[in-house]
Amino acid sequence: MFSQRFQLPIVVTVHARERMAARDMTDETLLDIIETGVDKDAGAGHHWVYKHYPARSDNLLCVAAVIENMFVVKTVMHHWEIAP
């Protein structure tokens, strides 16, 4: 996968793949979150990228990533809440 938004290749960890399967998240949904979700900088190259999907009851969906020379998806979450 490649992110047009961040202009970086996307690497998905084994842990993130397991979480995707457990949360019924497809590669297409993952890529949609990365490309069109809200990007919140968590500092030191870490990011939360999240998006609301009205058809899902487990919103928000969130991708935890490290962005340096590639976009590394560490995990994916559901029922994520935006910290103030």
C-alpha cells in the first residue's frame, strides 16, 4: 500500500493486522482512514488518524502510526475517543 496523502509506503504490523481482523476492518477501510481521516499529531513522529463511519456502531475508528520514512501502522482501534 502507498499513501498519496503522506507520500509514503504503508507498512502494517502483525499486531495491526490482528486488530484489523478482530475489528472487521478491511485494507480499503484502513487506507480510507489514512487518506481522508483527521490526523492528530501525538509528537515524536507518532500520529492518531481517525474517522467516523456512520454505518458502523463502533465509532470512531483510529489508526495509531509512526510516520518517518514510511507510514507504519502500529495498531487500529475502535470506540476511540478524542482526548481534549
